[in-house]
Amino acid sequence: MLRALYEWTMRLAASRGATAALATVAFIESSVFPIPPDTLLVPMVLANRAKAWWYATVCTIASVVGGLAGYLVGALLFELVAMPILAFYGYSEAFHEFAASYNAWGAWAVLFAGVTPFPFKVITIASGATKLSLPVFLAASVVARGLRFFAVAALLYWFGPPVRRFIEERLGLVFTVSLVLLIGGFALVRFVL
């Protein structure tokens, strides 16, 4: 089953709709979707290394725009939904202290989440909820997501064929490590927050 999924992803990566699929996944991953866009970026670059920089650009732009959507979710829905619940339980003041602390380090939080397996959507929504400066949020998002996706594209551009052979020969290991990183990112969210 894992091999069939890999083959399907490689076919999608080589198809006409690959760029649109990549943009869609990158956009929704930054606000609600749990699967990182790397799952499409990697096979797309491996399938067509000449377009590595284009794919990294599309992924970065879509991810930052998706991050802005997550920021707006946090900014617009937090007051409406979460604040009444926090007030009911007497945690309004604690949240305001958290928000002040978060905003002092918010740019670093966005940078950290943007380049690691830490779920970026958590930071985008938290940034909106705490009213982190929008220009700071956007600048940190562009730097972090650009760094991540262009680094992945560069590594695959320069070392693509050996990486592809490694992935194909050790598909189970690659899948397991990817899954551990994804789950580890969500576990880190629980630990940090």
C-alpha cells in the first residue's frame, strides 16, 4: 500500500495539476491541514528538478498566504469563540499575560515553526489571537517558509538522483521517520502550549 501511495504521489508530481495541488496543500497546511507541503514538494522536485526553484516559490507564496488566513482565523474568531470561554473560567488575565509574552518573542516563534516540523498552523492562529504585529508576522513567515522550501528544493536539485534512490529503496524507513517528525511536531505543541 505504501508503494502504491508513493507511485501515485510521483505520478501526481509529474502531472499538469501538480503546481495547483502543491499550492493548495501549502495554503491549507498553514491554517488547518495537518500534512506538510513537503509531501508534494519533494516528489515534484525529484520528478522535475529543472522546476525546483519554481516549486519552492509557489510553495512559499501559498504557505505565507495560508498563514495569513490562519492569522485571520485567530484574530477574528478568537475574540468571538475563545475569549468568552476563558472569561467564564477566569483565565482572561492569564491569556493577556500569555499574549504579551508571545508578542515579545512572536517573530522567533514564527521563524521556528516555519522551518521545523512544528505545526505552522498553531503559530499562525496564535499570532492572530495574540495580535502579533501583522508586518512582523508576514516578514517572519516569508523568511521562514522561504528558507525551508528553498533549502528542500536546493538539496533535491543538487542531490536529487541519490535521494530518489534512497527514498525508493527505503520507503518504509522514510515514511516512518516522516511520521515520527509529524507526530513529534504535534507533541511539541502540547508540551510548549
